[in-house]
Amino acid sequence: MDWFRRLVHLPPAGNEMANQVDMLHLLVLFVTVLGSGVTLLVAGYFLIKYRARAPRRATRRVVAPRWLEVSLAGALVTLFVVWWVLGFRQYLQLKHVGGEAYEVHVVAKQWMWKFSEPDGNTSIGVLIVPRNRPVRLTITSRDVVHSMFVPPLRLKADAVPGRYTTLPFRAPQAASWPIYCAEYCGLSHSRMLGRVVVLSDDDFARYRAGKPVKPVERARNSLEKSGIRLRNVANEEGEVTAATGQRLAQRFGCLVCHDDGRDESPSPPKIGPTWTHLYGTLRKSESGEMRIADSQYLSESIRDPQSHVVAGFPPTMPTYQGQLRAAQEASIIAYIRSLAPEAAPLEVD
Ligand code: CUA
């Protein structure tokens, strides 16, 4: 595969998925180059064979036999279907890494990447993940559309305000890879850089214990050398954790109307749907529409509560559009998710 990567200037392969993606890339490239080569040769042959031999002599009309037309069209359709099957299988592999995932919340904003780790620790610009373990990113944006792009892992997903995109991956060995923003997002778009640092088991344990780790330091230094701001902005937005979500739910009055199962015997029953065991369940609206209560659904319900009023409840919830910052909203959703029987890894996008 390496000769192919060098030939068409592809980035190095950071995991097995990258090999498979490149393989499909190579197959498509090979077949299309072969196809256009054959077409060119046949066209050249016809050009000579059917050239004008005498002035004003009409060309003989040629009608292709039905079997030829059907089999050519059939062969082409089969080819495209085969590509689709291969691509779809890779898509499924990309979406399911298997095993319990290391969850990181990503908030993109002009012009930086912010990563909130499972214990609430926040890292600007540098995404730190363990080697050979499934990692699941939940990506959102706090302002405009960005796109997180890690070429060596063949990872790319848009960060859209008000949307939660999940992006699972696995990186087999310790490494450090660049992160780019792949969606034009304003003046400093080209400087919206970061790094994924994949740590060995030992280094990762040290990192979790709060000790300095060489590869992380190196990544931070190299980013700062290129003028990327990494510090003094960490607390501006707040971290994304279920615990923060619980505090925010108190502060913003969510728990006046929604029950989170913390007060014994809420009496009288609260006016809104309960939050306990809500995440991941099927919800039916007044209009009969069914939705799964995933991050996307909860985000919409917070921003535009009237869009999906759950059957049997009054449409009284006010909108929180513009009142919650992206990380705050993500924290409240993380809290609701933590109230489900198991933090359900639901793949719905
Ligand atoms: Cu963010 Cu371009």
C-alpha cells in the first residue's frame, strides 16, 4: 500500500482503517483509469475505422444489438453496486469500533479545538487518547460550522452548532497526528490546528494520574511554536461532564419541571417528562412522530421544545436557545445520559 500512498501523495496510515480506505481508493482509481483507457483506445480505433473516405458519403447507421446494450449497462451497474457494498461495509466498520469506548466531547469554536475527557479534564488543541482502545468523539460547535480532520486516521466529521456528531475510532500504536479544520470558518481557519496524541499504556496511565507525559508536552510545544493559543482559555467555556450538567440543571431550573430521580417521592409529580431512564428510549410526540432520545433529540428539545412535545405533556417548556453555551448544553445532555441504566452507546447518526 505504501507505494500507492507515495504515488498519489496520501498521508501515512495511522490505523488499519486507513489501509482499507486506501485500498478502496486504489480499487476505484484503478478501475476508472482502466475504464477511461479502454474507452480512449476504442474511440481512437473508431476514429480511424470510420473516417471519411470519400467526400459526401454518408456514414452507415449502426444499431447495437439489444444483448450488448443490456450487458454493458448491467456490468456498469454491478460495478457501482460492488463499490457501494465495499464502501458501506467500511462505513459500518468506521461507525462501530466495539468494546467500551473512551468518551471525549469535542467543542469547536473560532478558532480552536476543545477536548473534554471523561473525568472533566479539559485540553485545548491536543486530543489525548489511549493506544488500541475504542475512542468515541462527540463533536459539536459553539459558533459556525467547522470540520475535524485527522488525515492519517482517515477521520473527518463536521462540527455543526446544535448538532452532536459521533465519531468512533481506534489507533493501534503510540503516535502524534495533526488535526486540521476542513471547513472554511473565518479569518483564522487555516490556523485552527491541533494534534491527536495516542499514548502507550504506561504513558496513558501516567497522564491519567496527572503526571507530565513527554509526547503530550511535545505536541503542546510544537503547536505553541506555530502560534496556536493553548492556555488561559480553558475555563472560558467550562468542561463537559455529567456532574457539571447536574449543577447546571439546578441553576437553570430544569429540575423544577423534570425529575432526575434524586429527590425521593417527588410530590406532586413534576410537570415535564422524567429524566431517569430517558436517554436512548423511544419518544412519541403529540403528532404521533417517534424519535429516539439521543443527544441530537435532547439538543433540539432544549433549543426548540415545541418541535417535539411528548404525548401526554403540556407544551409549556420555554426555549433555552441562546441561554446555554455549547459546553453547558452538552453537559446537561451528558447528565441526562448518565441517568440511563447504562450510558447507552447508541449509534443513530
Ligand atoms: Cu474551523 Cu475552519
